[in-house]
Amino acid sequence: MKRQNIIISDKKMTPTSPSQSNTPSSRFGFTPFRQQWQLALMLFSLHGLLVWGIGSELQTAWTLFHYGCFLLWQPVLHGREPLTLRTALILLGGGILMTMFMSWWLMAFWLCLLFSLLGGRIFSLTKTPSRPGFLLAATYLLAMLTLHVVPRLLARNIDTDALILLVEYGLLLLPVSLLFTKAEYGDTQQALAMDFFYTLMLLMVTITLVLGCFAIATTTQARYTEVLLKMIFALAAGLLALSWFWNPRAGFSGIGLILSRYLLSVGLPFEQWIQNIAELAQQQRTPASFLSHAVAEIAQLPWVEGAKWQIGQEEQQLGKPSMHLHELQFHDVELTLYSRWPLTPALTIHVKLLTRIVAEFYEAKRREESMTQNAYMQAVYETGARLTHDIKNLVQSMGALCSAAEHTAASDQDRLLALVRKQLPLLNERMARTLTKLQSPASESRRSLPILQWWENFQAHYPQLGIVFEATISENPEVDSDVLDSVTDNLIQNALAKRSSQPGLEIYVTLHGDKRYTVAVGDTGSAMPSAIAENLFKKQVSSGKGLGIGLYQAARQANASGLTLALKENREGAVWFTLGPQQTA
């Protein structure tokens, strides 16, 4: 099976009006650096609040200024999205709380939160030119937390002139350096791409660092630098142990394996999803119906706003579009998912996994439909081939009668008239049965005759053609005359075609046995090639003498009626075919 690749692209629906495309920021090349400027402004305002704002008369002004700069930079809400009343109340409440309850503990938690947001942003980005800028900003936040905020929490006079100079002026070089880092247009498109798992992990690590330093410093009389080094080494050892337990070499399966079930089921249990898709594959008959129900399952995920898919020229839509669309292609399907927010790396992997599952089930339904269609066409082909074979035998029997009438002398007119009177009703009956099969192939009926009566009627089909008929049979069992007529006619016509290229060839038709009768047709011509003889009744063979599709169909017709058609002998001067009941074990 040819493997199909799934192509996924994350796009964002943006306005394309001329007024927006010609904004001043885009004309003067400011747009790609907007994130760096906003981040640097937020850090400058944070520095002013921490160094010159807390405890001064300008504390409220610095707090509001910093909070406003944070809202300009924050990576959670996008500037183009409409601001709902709920969101506005949350933002207003955050500003009020920060202004009214300003303290060093609040600022310690605030710095931990900012550091985790930047860290999650860094882990979400690939190696782009803007990544060093985020690293500088994260370094500044961590330095301010450990060198300025945490010592204030301990309420100890540990400041030195060098430390004060470093905090008030030296650390400002980091936000300034941020302004000179490179940026790309693509980074602004990924502004909301933030890994929640890494953000939460960094938040827990920084909070542990702050609380650990505070706990050790309050229970011991150690210097702050000693406390900080102990806590840093303790966190490093803990992270090293966690990394080993995440994927150990032997024995324990690892924390990573335990969490994989949850991490791979963003929004639903993975086993339930597989079970639902498998049930849909069994319930739905067509690939299109299965795909529509599978997309409906995807649309129930909490982060999916809507979906649109197209198969050929037919397009369907579910839910409603959003600003964030993700285009996927597999086989002949073009699928577009609309999400409530941009996909993080974890969600991107999840979307690819879910889409791969749907694609494989969809392709299985396509193959199933194709196999059903092929089976139907095969049945139509076999029915048509068998009926064509019967009609050909009827035409050949009529041709034999016409040949007999053409070569009959005037003195034998009475014998010819008796032969025609006897054969025409039989031919008419066979024609009527063939037309019945053509109109209703599934309602074929068996026409039984005593074998001696069939033998007498069959000999009359080939008068004056030089065919030798011999019969030695002790009993008179009932046989299916239609099958015997069809198969034996085919064997005789092949022998007659062979005689046209080999003059002097003799044809024999014999009937012998008892209840286990055997009808044999032989000739004295040349033997068939071994390549044709080996595959004669197994598949269609290519031959210019009529030994091909006719015998293949004749063998299938005989097997369906409990008979066996075989090549008994194949040598020069003696080529014999036999037809008789199948051997029973």
C-alpha cells in the first residue's frame, strides 16, 4: 500500500484590507520587532517598580504603568481578538489587586509567573533569531528574583554596594540588549504558541526556589549566598533524579510512560477515541459518511471551534470558523480545523495523531468500498461470460444445423426435416432458459434429464461433422443437461477450431461408466504447450486456438454443479478432456 503523508499547516485568519496592510508600523518596518519592544518596555517598567517604586510615593504610578506594559506584551490574549466583558473584568481585577496589595511576596510570585511565561514561550519556539532575546529576558527576571526580591523577603541587611549597583544599573543592560536582538515576521505569528506543560513546570520550580530559600534562611543563620547555592544545587539534583526516573534504563517503566496516556489524550481518553472511531467504521458504509461522523467526533473536543472538509468537489462544514485554522490533507480529503486558540506543540502532535487515525480508517473504508465494487463487477463479469458462453453454444448448434441442411442431398430431405423438427424445440427451450438467466441470474434452475436421453439429444447437435460418438454405460442417472451441453459444446468447438488448422484431425466423444459417468472429448491433433496446459482451468490463458476464457468458465460452471473438468491426456495424437462427478472423500 502506498503510504500517504499528512500535511498540516497552522494559519491565522488576518484582515487583508488596505487600511491594515498600510499601517505606519508596517510601512516603517516596525512590525517584526514589536514583540521585542513590548517585552523590553515591560521589563523597564518592572525594574522601575522593583528598584524605585515599592515603598515610595510613586508606587501606585509605577504599578499601573508596569501592569499596562504587561498587558501590551502578554502572550495569552491576542490584540485582534474582541475583548469580552468577562475578560475585561478579569484584567481590571488584576490591576486593582496588584495596586492595593502590593508587597514583596506578591512581587516574588509575579516574577515567578513572568519567568514561567517566558520559559514556556522559549520551549515552544524552534531555533529562531528571536530566541536569544527571550533568553536575555528570562535571565533578567531570574536575576532580579534571586538578587533583589528574595533578599527583601528575608528582611536581612545583606546588601552591599556592589550588589546595589549591579541590581539598579547593571541588570538594565539585559533589557537594553534585548532591543538589539533579531526578529522575524514568523515570530509574531507564533506569539500565542506557548507550551502549558513547560510553563507550569517552570512556575513550580521558581516557586520552590523562593520558598526553599525562605525556609532555609529562617530556620538557620546561614548567609543568603550560601542558602541560595544550597537551594540551587538541591533543585539541580532533584531535576537530575526526575530526568532519570522519567526514562530509566532498566526495571521501572518511567514517569514518562505513566504520563504519556494523559499527555496523548488532550481533551479525551485515547482508548475511548479509538473505540468510537472503530465503531463508526463498522456502522458507516461509505467513506464519506464515516468521515463526516469522524469529524463530528473531533469537533466535540474543547479546543475545536469548527471544521470544514472537502472530498473532490463536495464540501461540508461543521461548527463555525475562527481566527486560527489548521489545514490538513490526506488521500483525497482536504480538512480544515478551526481552533479556539493557536496549537501548542503538544496539541499539534495530538492533531497529527488523531488525523492519522481517521486517515487510516478512511482509507480502509475506501478499500472496502473498492473491494465491494470489484466483487460486484466480478459477479457481473462472470454471469455475463457464462451467459455469453451459453449463447455462443446455441449459435454453434444452429450453425451445425445450417451446415447439415447445406450438405444434405435431395434424397435425404425427409431425414433432415425430422432432424430440424427435433432440434428446433430443444434450441428454443435452451434459448428461453438463457434469456431467463439473463433477466434474473440469481434464479438459475437445474434441468435434469436421464443421461441417455441427454446423450441422444446431444449427438443430434453435430450431424455430418465427422465426429465419432461412442457410449458404454450400464445405468441411466439423472444429470444436469444444461451444464453437460455447455461444457461438452465448448470442448467440441475447440476441437473443430483445431481441425481447421490441422486437416485430417479426428474428434471423439465418449460416454462410459455407471452412476459415476464420464464424458470424454478427444482429438488426434497436436498437444497443447505445457505453459497453457498448467494454467488451463486456473486462470484465463492467452491462445489463438480458443483454449482460454471458454475453458476457464466451463471449469467454474462444472465445479459449481458438482462436476470436474480435467485434461486427462496431452500428447501428440491424443488430447483428451474428461467431465464427470467430483470424487467424494
